[in-house]
Amino acid sequence: MRVIVEKDKDGVGRRAAQFVAALVRKRPNCVLGLATGSTPVGMYGELIRMHREEGLDFSRIVTFNLDEYVGLSSSHPQSYRYFMQQNLFDHINVDARDTHVPDGRALDFEAYCEQYERLIKEEGGIDLQVLGIGSDGHIAFNEPGSSLGSRTRLKTLTHETVRDNARFFGGEEEVPRLAITMGVGTILESRQCLLLASGASKAKAIRDTIEGPITAQVTASALQLHRDVIAVLDEEAARLLERRDYYLQVERAQSALQSGELGAPTEGS
């Protein structure tokens, strides 16, 4: 896992946007897996800026979001469809027909979840999956104890998740108790994962994810099994990492390599 530490939350957003933009430029018809939450907002803002000021073209991309609350309509201010429209989709030239957010009001959830998996496969799979992380180390709504091979399905939210999200709803009693979520197994099939975290409240979860054992009690730890994961963290989220100096050393070497300072050895050296 490649670990990048930025100074603050704004730096996380800018750096993450660079990775997304590089893929969109390289593969204009790429499939992006997207996440909601406070941390990705900065990334979306930077992507909007790139679209407006640098001509970053989203007209051919396809997107799939990780999750959605059960029972909320797409027009509900706390639904993830509403979030994506407000924070990204309404401000770039993406085709609305190519943006997929789980339907929290599906009539047959089992059939709907199977269909969501089929849609991802029909599009050729997800090229880059953006991920946030819960304070207990969950990714998407794969709460502690979720199968590391799970697929898109209904999931009951833990009290910790309800508590963490209560600030968006005006109280715990207003937070839905069920969500549709991509499974850990679905996420691991993405070709690349981009994990974002900021703030001291995420420090333990990040330490357990990157340096702890792989366990269903910290579903993000399953990312250790993925061949291509980039974690972009701010200083506070990275503060408990024991191998932080090594990660910084790796990034310095990566920068030198990209700049040409670490060229191929000359003949006879």
C-alpha cells in the first residue's frame, strides 16, 4: 500500500484529485467508483475546478457510488444521490445516465443489489475506487464483522456509525438504520483503490487498516490484500502510524523517480 501524507485536509483533496484526473485524461471512458462524506468533498471541489479551468472532460466516464441509505429518496438532502449531485455531478459534464448511486427505495432489494453488481461487470469493472473510512475502520457501509468476500447487499448500521452520522441528520433518531452497500469483495475487484482520511478521529482506524492484522472487525484492513492501493492522509490521520518515516522515504524515492533523478544506471557503473 502506498501511503501519502499531506499537511491538511485541503492537501488530501488536491492530491486525490490529481490521481483521479490523471486516470480520466489517460482513459476518458474510465469507470470511477465514488464515495460520499466530508473528506472526498475537497477532492470533488478540485475536480470541478480542473473541469472549469483546465478543460478536464468527464463526458465519457461512468460512475458507481459505494452506498445509499435505505428509505431516502434521491431528493432528500441527506441522500447520497443528492450529495453527489450537489458536490460533483451538477458541476461537470458527466452524462446523468452514466452516474449510478444505489436506490434506497428499491422495491426488491435482493434483486436490485444483484442488478447493481451486474451493471458494474457490464461496464468492465471499476478502474479506480475512491474510499473514505469510518472511525471503526469500515469502508462503504461494511460494518465490523462484515464478510471480506461480501457483495452489494443490505446492511444494518452499527450504533457507532449512526452516532457518527447523526450530525448530518440533526440527531441519532433521524438516521436510517439500513443501507445498501457495495461489499468488501466488490471493492477488492476494483483495479485501483484510493483511500482518503483526515482528522485525528480517523488515526486509529488508519493505523489498524495499514499496519494491523487483516480482520473482518476492521473491514478496511482487507485493502492489504489489494495489489494497488494509495492512501492519502493528512497529518492528524497519519499520526499513529509506526512506519511513517518509511512511507515518507518511499514517497521521496517515488518523486525522484518521476522527476528523472533516479535514472537507469550508466554502463560500467
